Amino acid sequence: MVDGDNTGTLYAPSPEHQALREMVRRLAEREIEPQAAEHDRLERFNRALFEKLGGLGLLGITADPKFGGAGMDAVAAVIAHEEISAADPGFALAYLAHAVLFVNNLSVHGSEEQKRRFLPDACAGRTVCGMGMSEPGAGTDVLGMQTTATKQGARYLLDGTKMWITNGAVSPGELGDAFLVYARVAGASRKHLSMFLVEKGAAGFSLGQVIKDKLGMRASTTAELVFAQCVVPEQNLVGQEGEATLHMMCNLEIERLTLAAMGLGIARRSIEIMNAYARDRTSFGRPLREFGQVQRHLAESYAEYAAGRAYVYSTAARLDLNRPGHRLDSDGAKLFCATMAKNVADRAVQVLGGNGYVGEYVVERLFRDAKLLEIGGGTLEAHQKNMARELGGLDRLG
């Protein structure tokens, strides 16, 4: 199932895209895969490996080269997430939180001064960053967030709590380095959010609980961020007060597309494993692949993966990182690929039987990791709501 020379196709439209895929796939096979099971078991983020991605230009894959980025497009971001996730979805999630939720978001919406201050270190991997949106009482209802920002002279004071923050902690007791944090300036309406750069060490900023015993994605850390009269200088306001809701909508499109790409990586790896197992394992004197039940698992899984892959890459080819406009299909691609990946991994466990239920054959970990895609970055129900609303404004499709 390894791609040949796909240059000029939907999945590698240029020689640069094909070279990127080959480079990330080699990295995934040689360095990401060997550490995946251990870091999943220990629930530990691999900082050294993360820094290696910075040296390869992957952490700033969509950022301007003058700030240390690679200057590539949404297709490149999808390629990187698909390939990394095929080896270690948990590590891929930490990568996404940094490269998409922080670096890409700041690249598009930050000022030149903010980009000069934060992006070179983030692109190089000297810092580990993330984004604070969800709260204990506001997940899908993001506009219901309670975190506030009060202007006081040349600074803002942030008060509130962010929850489920990937890269919130990079090691036990240690905060990530910088976060883009959404809050509502005192007096602003429900629809008008603002976004702030909050750095580790800011007065009033602390690490809350670090979430342990997650079902999956254990190689990425998940934590609570606490803001108690947290001091943020006014130069750390990204854009203007009240306009971050638009920033959010724009960055959500590439976030959901790269999460869908993670689903592609999980599904592809699951198919490869069950295909090889069904070819090599015999039962009643015949290879498993000769049994109709197994043939159905293989055939349906491949067809669904291929459909999802076409949907993700065709959407990525049309996506403009600088402005929203593809909400229907970014939501749709993630809606389809999240459940597709979980179902394909489930079939792989079924084909492998008892061997699929233990960690040695990998699909057990892929199955656990896949479930997060139906919840994080927008639940299935949120995508259905968003898509129905978008479709309500259309009379014709295509």
C-alpha cells in the first residue's frame, strides 16, 4: 500500500509534496514508530523527537520562511499528519496542537512583531506551544466560554480555566511554553471573542490538573490551564478586540482537515496490518483472506479509506489558509474520516482476533487512539449541526 511516484496527483500535486511525503514516511518508520508503544504506555510526550521535527521544517510547515517556516500549503499539512499518524497518532496530536493550532494560527492572524517574537523558536522546536479554547463547561458551545479579559492600563487581566489542552504540560508539573488563549473582553457580546498570547511564567498563569488514564492519544499530554488575574501585556493581543471569532473559524478549517488526515493515517496502517495478517495467517488450512467474512472487512475498509482520502485531499487543495470558506467540507471530511478510522481499526482488531487485542500488533493502540477523533476538534454532533446549517443555504450541490 506504499505510494509510488504520485507527483502530479491529488495526493502529491508537486515534486515538493511528494518529497515531503517520502521524507515524513521515512521518519515515521525509522524514528516515530519505534518509540510509539513505550510513550503510549508511559503517557509521556517525546520532546527530543518533537525537536527533531523542528530541524526538518515540519513544525512550521505552513509558516512564512522568514520566520523559520516551510511556507507550504494545506495539502502539505495533510500529508504530514497522515504519515505521522500512521505510526503514532498520539504524537501526531501533539504535533497538530503546535503546528496548526498555534503556529499556523499565529502565522495568519498575528502581527509582524508577534510573529518575530514567537515563530522562530516555535518552528525550530525550541518551544512547545498550544491553544486554549475549550473550558470545563464550554466545549462544543465554544461561544459559551467564561474566560474573561479585563483591560487595565497597558495590560489585560485574564480570569478563567481552559480544559483538555493538548501540550498544556510538556512533562510532569511543567507548563508548555506559549498558548493562544481565547477570552471575552469585559463587556463584549457572546459572539465577540479576543485572542491573547500567554507565555509560561506570566503572573497568574498556572498548570492545573494533568489528565491521566486517557483511553487513547496517551503520547500527547492533556492538561488544565488556570488564569487568575493573569497579566498579559497589551502587545500580546492578537489582532483587535472582538475579532478572534473569525480567527477561530478560519483556523478550525485546517484543524479539522488535519484531524481527518490523522484518521487516514490510522486507517491506512490498520489496513496494512490486517491485510498482511490475513495473507500470512491460516485457519482450517486456508489463508484468512480466503474467508468471506475477512474479505468483507478488507474490502470495505479499503473502499472507505480511499473515499475519505479523496475527500480530504480534494478539500485541502481548495483550502485558503488565510480566510475561511470551506466549513462544509472541512467539517464533512472530519465527520467521515473520524468514524471511518475507528471502524477500520475495529475491523483490524477483529481480523487479528486475540492478537489484535494486545499491544504487540499495534491495532489495539490505533483503535484506542481513533476514538478521540470523534470528540476532539469538534464532536460528530457539532459537525452534523454545522453542516446542516451550511447546507440550509444551498439550493444545488456541485
